[in-house]
Amino acid sequence: MTGVLADIVEIAREQVLERGEGLNQEQVLAVLQLPDDKLDEVLQLAHDVRMKWCGPEVEVEGIISLKTGGCPEDCHFCSQSGLFESPVRSAWIDIPSLVEAAKQTAKTGATEFCIVAAVRGPDKRLMSQVAAGIEAIRNEVDIQIACSLGMLTQEQVDELKAMGVHRYNHNLETSRSHFPNVVTTHSWEERWDTLRMVREAGMEVCCGGILGMGETLEQRAEFAANLAELEPDEVPLNFLNPRPGTPFGDLDVLPATEALRAVAAFRLALPRTILRFAGGREITLGDLGAQKGIVGGINAVIVGNYLTTLGRPAETDLDLLQELKMPIKALNETL
Ligand code: SF4
């Protein structure tokens, strides 16, 4: 490590905590390379940064899969691809079930309800299903609606905006340099184009990815820098949960200390973003991990099940927030 970065925690304290300026790629790498005995210190700093620049509220979100499985893309981590021997079969849910899920989500205190479909991008049928679903939810439930429907055309961006979609999720998944090792059926740049159009249309951008997909620490730092350039409103951080039947099914689970160091590093690169623990954290971090993460820079959680694997029950997360005295962000604050 160079002399300049030898004291990266002190540099970050001054630059990120005091001035609100995120770490650059080289600095993020220095955090990712910190020894284990520095972990608690850097997690504490990440927590202080989040409290200072985001406040104590934690955003709670619900997620529903409108169309599951049978996707034509080959993202090597994904059990919803139709190209692998994955156990997830193609299925759709109907509008009444969608509305019911939105109601249950709102009851937990969640402010955001995200409608997800496993597709390369939406076709006409999916767009009209989404439009009908959003209208039905709006008539009965007071919650903001987000969508995650893959890559979009400009016309589709405009349609979603007109439907009142508040936030759009589209993950870059990994760094630009590692992406071709993860997906071969489309490019990182195609994903970037969708994100740019979403931002320009005035919707909030939610963009994150998965750590532990064979990327080097340098590439992990590059990914944080890619995200910092995009300036997303929200970053869901996933840890690979190697699913049987996918090309990444045999990869090792990221060690807990490495995952927590990454949580801190991404918070220090993105001081103002909503940083959300997404899928995979149970197997990487265990129960303790949720607690350490929430006091290590995370300020959003998903309630209920993840898309294809069982997450922790909603009550567990909500009890934890209460225990940690972290208030749930209220709906009127986000309107
Ligand atoms: S990550 Fe999305 S685009 Fe890729 S295979 Fe899975 S559902 Fe399809």
C-alpha cells in the first residue's frame, strides 16, 4: 500500500465524514485491503457517515415478482435464466395477488413496492400488465411504486414515467471490466444506456450488483467507482448466493469479514445514497451480519421473501430496527 493510503481510515474520516466527498477508486481499494483488525473501526466510520449524510431513517421496501423464471439472458448468477438447469420455472402472478402483496407490504411500514420481471426487457404484454397492476395498486394502497423490468427503450421509459413509476431498478451487477465474465447475452453499456434514460426522464435510479462473483478486489473497487459516477439514488448490494444449476453454482460464498469490509467501502464511496442489503446476506453474514451491516452504513432493507430464495421473515428485520433504535422512513418524507 502506498504511504498516502496507509491511513485510509483517517483520510476517509476527513474527506467523507467531514466533507461528504466519496472515496475514489484507489481509496476504495485501500479500504477493501484493510486487515481484519481494522474492520470494526471502518464499519463504525461508515455508520457515522451514513448517520451524518443520510440520517437515522431506514427505508423499508417490498418486492414482488410479476414474472418469474424463463429469462432468455445468461447472467451466470441467476436461477431465473431459462438457459441453465435451474429449478425456477416460468410463472406469472395475477393482478389481485399483486394488490394483496402491495397491501401486506404497506402494512409493514414499507414506503416502496417494487414490481420485478425476469426478462431481457419488457414486451407489449408485460407493459400492459404493469400498467394494469399499477392502476389497481394505486386504487387501494398508499405506497410508492418501483419497477425492475430489464433494459428499456426510450418509449418504454416515457410510458413508465407516465404511469407514475417513482423509481426504476436496473443493476449494473459488477464492474465494467468483469461484466463479460458474468453475462454474454448483452453488454454493460446497454445497461448503462437504460440507466441514463431513466435518470433523464426524472425517475429515481436504483442500481447495484452482486459481490463475490469472482471479481478481484481491484474490480470491486472499480465497480464502486462506476456506481459513484452514475450517482444512483439507491444501491442494492447483494452477495452471491451460489445457486445450483447456474454457472456460478460452485463459487465459494464470500467470507463475512470480506463482505462487511465491502459494505463499509461502498458506503464510503457513496456517502449520500440509500444503501440496501439485498439478497444473499443470510448465507454470507448470518444473523449477526444484518446487525453489523445496519450499523456499518446500510440504511434500507427489503421485507419478506427475495425473488427466488427465502430471505429472513419481515418481523425479524423490523424487530432489529427497533432494537437498534433506527426509525423507519415514513412515506410522506419521500414524496
Ligand atoms: S439477472 Fe435478470 S436478465 Fe439476467 S438472467 Fe436473471 S432475470 Fe434474466
